[in-house]
Amino acid sequence: MRIASLLPAATEITLRLGLRESLAAVTFECPAPGVPVVVDTAIPPGLAPAEIDAWVGERAAAGLPLYELDRAALREIDPDLILTQDLCRVCALPAGTVEEALAEIGSAATVVSVDPHTLDDVLAAIADVGAAAGAHHAASQLVRDLTERLAAVAAAVADAPRPRVLVLEWTDPAYVPGHWVPELVRRAGGEPLAGVEGGRSVAAEWSALQAQAPDVVVVAPCGFGLDDAVAQAGPVRDRFPGVPVVAIDSAELVVKAGPGLVDGIEALAWALHPARVPEPPAGRIIRT
């Protein structure tokens, strides 16, 4: 089977299912050296967060794509299974674009859209990808392992005080998260502020966020790793004097809807309850 993963989360799932040899195409963000890249970003390199926000807004208002699909390469690869999404057009290529491309190139590939809004949806998506790729047993085992790890965190923080946690998914301007991110905080033993569980990420005024008086602020800029999160945490600290500010590898642990979200919960649980949860590996989260 030839699998084209047009979503980093789907690539993560595919790799965790032991299907590396079946990966025939990926995106520019996917950690799969040697696999052809068929999705690239239209976002110019080197932009600051405010510039990225402005560029995305202008591009969306003009009806222009944020990602570019190499239709010729996809035709040449001729995948049997395509993994894509319709959850967020800012985050990845939407499924509608893929279906249009398949019609254009005459492909009969099966398309599976990975569109979770909650952690349970992520676990269900793992099962769906496993079923479509003929990896039922591996998917069941992975879901079982992740569920056991979630239960271990829940037991560790069950009777602990729950700090009020503000997660920032963008810092210039400020955005608070939706989808599964508030759930990550809750499962890690915190009380999520501002974000809407299962909803959309939304812009917010700094004065309104400061008025919520968080006990902890987590800087988790969408698509950025730990180093960038640490850099963006500096101005955030100035806005919340005396409040602990945590930077996290958002790209791998917060915004990518795959098995890494469980790593993210474990990392957040350690940041909120360090005496109860083992410290995660270096490079995942830092108290700045």
C-alpha cells in the first residue's frame, strides 16, 4: 500500500503504526526523510508572529491558498490511501483541495480525513487510519498504550490542587486555543482558562486575559518548537508579572492531533505538579 499523508498528525500516526515503508508522500513539516514532499507552504520564511498573522489574514480574505499541492508528483506516486484534514485551513491542506486534485489527475485513492476536536477523537482517528491502512492490531495496541498512560497521569494528579492555566496558542496578537487544548490542561491537572474545549481558537485582548488572573501561563505558539516558544515567552512574562510562564514544544506536543498529545499531557502535568509526575525528556517543556 502507498500512503500519502498530507497532514503532520497523520504522518505521526502512520509512523507510530509501523508503516514507514508504506509512506509514499508527505508534507514539508513531516519527519520522514527520503519520502517525497507533495505539500509545501505558501507562507514566506522569516516572518515574525504578527507578520504571519497579517499574511494569513490577507491571504484568506483574498481566497488564496495557504498550502501548495504538487499535483504532478501526486499523480506520479499514485497513492492507494490519502490522509488529509478539514479541521483547520491555516494548519494544513484541506480535504476539499485534495478531492479536487484527485478528480483532476484521475486518481481513485481512498481519502481519510483526520478531523479530531477532542482527545477521544484523536484516539478514534488512530483506529480509523489503522483500519484504512490494514494495521488494525497495531492501532489497537497504540490506543491501549496511550489510554494507559492517560490513566496514569489522571491517577497522579487526582487529588492535587488545580491551578488556573492560561494557554496562549499565539502571542502577537494573542490567541487562546480551542479543540483539544483545554482538555490537555484539564487532563494534566489544571483548570483551563479562556479557551473553548472542542471549539475554535480565537483572538483575545491582553487586558481580558490578565483579568482572568491565571496561576500559570503556557506559551504554545501554533506550529513552533520549544526554542521559539521560549523566545516568545519573554514578552508574555512582562504582561503577567509574578506569574509562572511555561514554554512548550507546541508543534509536537500541543497542536498536532496525534499520539504526541499524550506526551504533551505528561509534560504539562509535570509543569503543574512536578512532585507527582516524572520529569519529561529534555526539549519538550521549560519553566522560563
